Amino acid sequence: MKYSVCIFDFDLTLADSKPPILECFKFALNTHGVSVPDDQTIVKTIGLTIEDAFEQFLGCKDDELIDKLSVTYRSKADEIMTPMTRFYDDALGVLQLLKNSGIKIGVVSTKRAYRIKEAFEREGNLLVLDKITGIEDVSACKPDPEGLIRTIEYFNTDKSEVLYIGDSYIDAMTAQNAGVDFCAVLTGTTDNSEFEKYPRVAVCENLTEMLRTVF
């Protein structure tokens, strides 16, 4: 088997976190009297840091306001993010099949690692993961390859044996910047035509198709 390590994005790759993310953004923006964009505009920022997302919504870099918005967002997320996040129907099964075949499993995300851990703990599947790298573990966020490279170093394996799986053009850029193979899944907001701009081993409808196509 070519790959000994599979590293996944989290939001919209392994789990549908759109409902709580939308609610957190709307709550923060309403709390501070900022105009709320439509749902599609908000969802398209998933994969960015929340600070970068707020900057897009504001149309300017107002650091003081962005800090306030981010604090309010995270406070709301503490209440609802884990309870409202739902793994895709095939996600945990695919991870377990890969794990059973001897492949090491990691997650690299702009989400905080403890939230990802909470989501897996809720399902009783934390042990399927070998490594979680969240936004608090890096100095530069995706598409900077730092998180991916740190995770590869943790596994002490050659890049040629690593596959990164994600739903976003940001994930594709991250894999390209890190020099590792990438497989796209169409469970997020990036369509097939966008992925054609980046190196990839496959573009799949979901994780089940990824498993059948790549492995």
C-alpha cells in the first residue's frame, strides 16, 4: 500500500459543522451590531481562521472589533460547537477501516484541537486518531504547511507515504505547499472545477469513494 499515513481536515471533511459555525458567526456579529452576511457567504469561509473570516465580513482589518467578535464567537462555540457537530455517516467507519489496515491517522485543522478531541470522544472513537494538530499548535495557519509538516514529522515518515484529505481549495494549497499527495472530497463548498487548479490524486464525492478510489 502506497500510503502509511492519512491526514484529514476536520470541518466539512469528516464532520458537518455548518449549523454551529453559522450560529456562532451570527451570534457574534449580532452581539456587536455588525451586519450579518448570507449563509452561503459565511459557509464559504469555513477553513479560514475565524479572525480572517471576520475580516472578510467587515471588509477591513479592524483588529479591536475582530478581537471582540472572536471572543464572542468562541464563547458561543463553547456552548454549542461539539453538541451540534455531526460526523458524516461514513466518516468514522472509513477511519476505522484505515486504522485496521495499519494506516496511521491524523487530523490537521484550523479548528482548536480540543474541540476535535471532544467530537471524537462524544462518539467513543478517540482512539482511532494517532495525532491531532489544531490551530493552537501552529504559528501559521493553512494554507501554510506548518501544521501538516509538524504532523508528518510526528509520524516520522517520508512525505511520499502521506495522503492529505480535505474538502477545500485551502486544503489543496496546504498539501501542495507541504509537498504531499492530496485527495479532495466534495463534501464542502469547493467544487470540482476549483480543485482542477491544484495537484491531486483524486476528487471524490465523499470519504467512501475516496477509500474505494485511492486504496
